Amino acid sequence: MLGDEKVHVSDFIDFFQTLKPPIQLGDTLLLKKEKDSLLISHKVFTQFMSDSVFRPVFAKGVNPKIYPLGKTISNDGETYLFLKAITNDKKAMYVIAVDKKKKFQAALTALRMDQSNITRQSLSIDRSMGITKSIIRKNADGTVSEGKDVYVFEPGSRKFILVMTDALEEKPAELLNPIDTLSRKQKYTADYGTGKKNLVSIRDGRKNDRLSFYIHFEKNDGKCVGELKGEAIIKSTTTAEYRIDGDPCILKFRFSSGAVTLQEESCGARRGLNCLFDGTYSRMKDSKSQKSAKK
């Protein structure tokens, strides 16, 4: 399926391995590295499907890499194709319904990889072809919250219809800092922030010329959220920069005695549309646990 040649629809569908319900697909599949031999070219895919399938996750004109995850056939003869589409900064899983004549009917964005380190997503298909999208969140108090949306394909309307929803419990959760326990020996390693939902955590990097960081912010009354974790290279005694191959996001850190100022370039995939990482965050006082970890 890698080339530009015309492919018969039967060969296209047969390229997806058959799965028997009940089926469980987790968001870890979006991170799994696939063999190049499984890649479906954009020209082959669009012989049978519109690339509008990938909206709104991927912008118009962006052609993500497409990989098959499997297929199953309902008792009524519809075929459900499961696939993933990925770029460097976005990853999503889709369910596509094909009728008995092997014609495209509808598509459902099943999973979309987020930037949160406290949530897990999964997709399940039961024997009656009910499709359940689940999200599980680990709360700061040790409890777990779960949300579900259940869909069925309706041939008459050629749509996936939402038949049940169980919203994720809106429980205020403390931020879980994934790098909190790392060492803090360098001058500017500390936690910076403004309020309970805005954190810039700086820790020692794997090498002396690097800093580990974790950033989470919520702006506009929580309507715009951003999160990023990685390593920044130290550029001078007061500056550092996050920049890696394959990631368009560039983030600059400027440190002073009591604050850090962030300046971003092209980090839209890591945040909402109407807010930026840009801003100045004040240094927080060390807690007792942080001081003991620093020793």
C-alpha cells in the first residue's frame, strides 16, 4: 500500500488483519513504532476515503502517516476498519465503517492523544458492535475517575450515533508533577508558578549542560490548557532552550533571581488555540520535602 498505483478495494480491506470482538485498543498503540511495510500511502487511502476523515485533528493539507490496526465485520455485513494517523506532534485513532459493497460510509475519531500524564484512553468494541471510548484519570488523592461515550453505526443516516455518555467526573485535581523527585543541584532548579494550576518545574538534566522541565498552565478560566515535558539545553548563565529535531515547538527560558520567563515559537500542538506558553512565573518557596530531596 506504499505506492501511487491504483489498488482494488478488496485488497485494501484485506490489508487490515481480522479481529474478533470483544476488541480492546489502547492509546499506547498510538506511540508504538510500526513497520514501514504497513504504511498506507495518502494516494492509496484517498482512492477509497476522503482525507476529510482526518479533520479536525489534522489541518487541511497535512497528510499524516496512516497505519492499519485491524478490522471486524458485523452480523449485518458492515466492515469496521481501525487505523491510526500520526505526524510528529499529533496522533489519533479512527474507526471507519464500510458497507457490504465495500463503500465508505462514515468515520469516527476514536482516540486523540493528549499531553496529560494522568489520563489513559482506550477504545473497545463489543459483539453487538457498540463502540466505547473511555478515559481514565488518576486523581491526586489516589482515586480514579472514568468517563465513557458509547457509539453505534446507523446505516440509514450513514453516521456514528452517540447513544450513551458518562462524563468524566469534574473533580478538582492537584497537579501531579512527573519530575518532582529529580535532583535540584543547579542554580535555577526550582518550581515556578502563579496559582494552583500554573507550574514551571525545573530540575537537573541528564547532563550538566541540560535542564529537565515540566510545564502545565491553565488560562482563560481553564478554557485553554498547555502542557510540555522535556529537556532544555543551557545556552548561558541565565538562559536555556528546548529545541529537538522533528518538533516544531521551540521554547526559550530566561532566568532571574526570583522568576523564569518563557517565550515560545510554534508550540500550538502543546496548548489550546487562544493562549501561549509566554509569560513570567515567580519562584516558589521550597517545601520541606523539596529541601530534603535537594540534599
